[in-house]
Amino acid sequence: MKSLMNSNFALPSFRIPMKSGLFDFAQDYELGNLVSRLPRRLRLLAMTTVTVFVFGILFILPTAVQAKRKLPALKSASAVKSTSSNVTVKVKFRSDRKGVVLNLGNLSAASGVSYDLIYDTRGTTQNAGGAVKISGDTNTAEVIFGTCSAGVCRYDSGITNAKLTVTTTLKNGRKVIKPFRLKV
């Protein structure tokens, strides 16, 4: 602060009219003299307040924001369609919402397709997976939220954090992984 007071640039000055008894008089004050007359703690408080104000304005101004790519969310009965190197993956809920249907297209470009469904139900994590047989150009797979045995299915309820991953192995050996986040 002392270097500021001893520098050669002029600080603003102003006149303060004052009344004292019967006489009116005015005194000239320089801003530097006013600041130097303040107690040390008050000067530090003033400098800190100005500094915080200036930096606060800098942080409030809008800046560019970069966000990580979110997984596509499947809402209601609408379908999500994805193409991965000419293999088309279309996912939609069954009409009773107790499973999902995978519609795969242009399978002539793939040598294999597998899927994995992971979800939480009542505190436990469940997993269903399988492979799609490549016969022809299109195929459909149905994955349910539950288990089936001897033609009798038991469906899970209270499903949260459902994620479906479709892995396509292309004929050139490259693997394409497509994740889906399902909102049941």
C-alpha cells in the first residue's frame, strides 16, 4: 500500500463541505490521504473486498463448458436407433414394459452380435445376455426383465439402473460396442 501512496500518479481528490458551529468551511482530501488515515485492519478489509469483487465478476461471466457425452436414454415406448458401421440396432420396450426388443438390420456386415442387459431390482443386480443368430439380413431378439424356465416366466419389479450393451463384431474383426441406458 505504501508503494501506491509514493507513486507518481495522481489519485482523485474531492471537496467535502463541513459545518462546524457558526462557520462553514471546505477541506480538500485526496483519496490516498483518506486511505492512509484508515486503520490497518480496515484497509486490509477494503482491499480484500475489492479483490473478491473483481475476481467474483470474472468467475460469474459465462465461459465455455465441455461435457462428457451422455448415454442415450430410452423413454416410454419410443425407439432408439443406432447404426454402427452399417449394422442397425433399434431398441424398444415390449408393450407390457417387462422387457426390450432388439431389431437388428444389415447383419450381412457382421460376423456376430451379442447383448448384455444389467439392471438392479430390490437391492440385487441382475444380468441377462445372449447372442443373436446371424441368418439373413435382419433379426430380432427379445430380452425380459426376469427369468423363464419350462415356458413359465417370472418378471422382476422395481427395476432401476437398466443398461443394455450391444456388441457387434464386424467381418473385418473390428468390434463395435453400443451402450443404451433404459429408463423403465
